Amino acid sequence: MPKSYTGSVATDQALAGFTGGAVSTICLHPLDLIKTRFQVNASQAAPRIGGTFRSFQQIYRSEGFRRGLYRGLTPNFAGATVSWGLYFYLYAGIKARMPVDPATGRLGPSQHMSASMLGGAMTAVVTNPFWVIKTRMCTTKALDPGAYQSLVGGLVSLVRTEGAKGLYRGIVPALFGVSHGAVQFVAYEQLKYWRQEVKRKNWEREFLREIQGQADAPITDMVAMRELRERRLQEKKHDWETLSTVEYLCMAASSKVAATVVTYPYQVLRSRLQMMSNPQSGVVYTGVMDCIRKIKRAEGMLGFYKGVAPNVIRVLPGTCITFLVYETVSAWCRNHARYGLDE
């Protein structure tokens, strides 16, 4: 069996994902709050440059740091850590049950896609109640009438006033959002694979030069040559499979940008459907298609990208932090493995 710290590779992945999600959420929650407020703003005003910074200042001055910029942290923290931990656990577990390509010994892009989408869908169903409470806390002030004051209080109030179905407001666009994780992880896995292949081929070229330089005569025993190559390749496998911190960060950022640009509108739809009804705006959404029609008619196509600026500002460092912590914890689990042997 593969090396494992906890006795299960999937559990190791869950631990790494949980830790990464926790660190990034705590560091970047204010940007998440600003993004959510932009998303639910149904005004027709065009976004202005510098809006994120001005919103940061305005919230800090009028609502404070803890009760303003960090309002909704608890459901966001719970949702993010459970999402990352559960997602990585399911993603690793599903991949472990898939047959590898006999020629390469690896899974193909379609298998990574399937594992990512299935894991993402299951995670979305489990964590949706956290996101409903987070959206409602982020889009209301602490002193607003009826505003939720905590995660538990919000869940109790939500079930009492809207029933169990209230916990799953916005679940349809959330399931659309499964494609976000699929695009991101397929891109990330492929970038990592390509980089590892480049390093492996560079190592093989160096190996051939070394062998040819040591040989007094042309190499004729190709069987012995292949055996030596395979043995040395296994010995040095860790060198070309391990990437640098900068490489991990670049791949994480690139894959996240691609996924964000392609799938961002689902986040706007989810936030609009999850927020509390606002009598001041006069806009009520009865479903996903109704939400799409009303946003397009009143706000144009740019309405589906409200909040994208603070989202990009947030997701780039957030993804880098998450993946850096994830890869670090994963490597620590492998290096301190208490169960199994290398495959």
C-alpha cells in the first residue's frame, strides 16, 4: 500500500485540505465578504475602479474590524474547511478506485475530471447550509433587524422560518459550480504532470550522458542498460516528482484563474438565491432561470461578473496559500508515514 501517516491516503489528503482551507479562509475573509456584497447588489451602476478598496475602508469605518470585515467568518471557516477536507478525501478516494492506464501508470484527464466532479457534487450537498448562513451574515450588518449573530443561531432560525428546504437555497447553481473544481483540478493535475515529465526527461538525458561518459566502449548490453536505468529511476523518483514551492504556486494560480473566469457567474446566482429577501431592492428571485433573466435584463452581462475583482484578488493568494499548505502537509504525511511502503 502507499505510504500514509494516518493509515489512509484519502485521510491524509483530507487533513491537508482541511488545514489549507483553514489558513486561507482566516487570512482572506474580508475580501470574501466584500465580494459577496458586490454579488448581491442589484443596482445597475457600473463597477468602478478601486471599488474593493473603498468598500474595505467604508466597512471598517462604519462596522469595525471584527463585527464588520470579519462578520460571517464562522460559517465561512466551517464551510471552507469542511469543503476542502471532504473534497480532497473524496477526490483521493475516488481516484484510488479508478483503473490506471497500463502504458503510463497514471490516470487520464477524463478520470481526473470525473473524480473531481463527483467529489465536488457530494461536497456541495453536504456544505450548502454553511454557505447559506455565510451569505446572509456577509450581506447584513450585525445590528440589522433579524440578522444572524452566529452559525448555530442562523441554522436554527433558518430551519424555523423556512424549513429544511431553506438549508438548500442556491443548491442548483452550487452544483453548477462543480465544474469550477473540475476545471481547476484538471488544469492543476496536468500542469503538475507536464512539469514532472520535463524533469524526468532531463534526468534521463543526464543519466545517459553519465553512463556514456563512464563507458570505455560503446554500450551493447541493452538489457543491462535498461535494468540499470529502471533501478536508478526508482532511486531518483522522489527528485523529479517533487516540485519547488514556486512551481506549485504558479500551477495553483494558473489553474484557479482559468476556473474562475470560466465559471464565475454561478457564484453570483448562488449568492442572489441564498441572500435574505431585501424589501428595499424590490427584487425577488423565484428560481435559477428567473434569477438569470432578471440579472440579464436589469444589469446586463456584466451583472454576472459583479464582485469578480475582489474575487480574483482573494482567490489568487487564497489558492496559493491553500495549495502550498496542502502540498506541505501532504509531503509531511508521506515523510512521516507510519503505515505502508512506497508503491
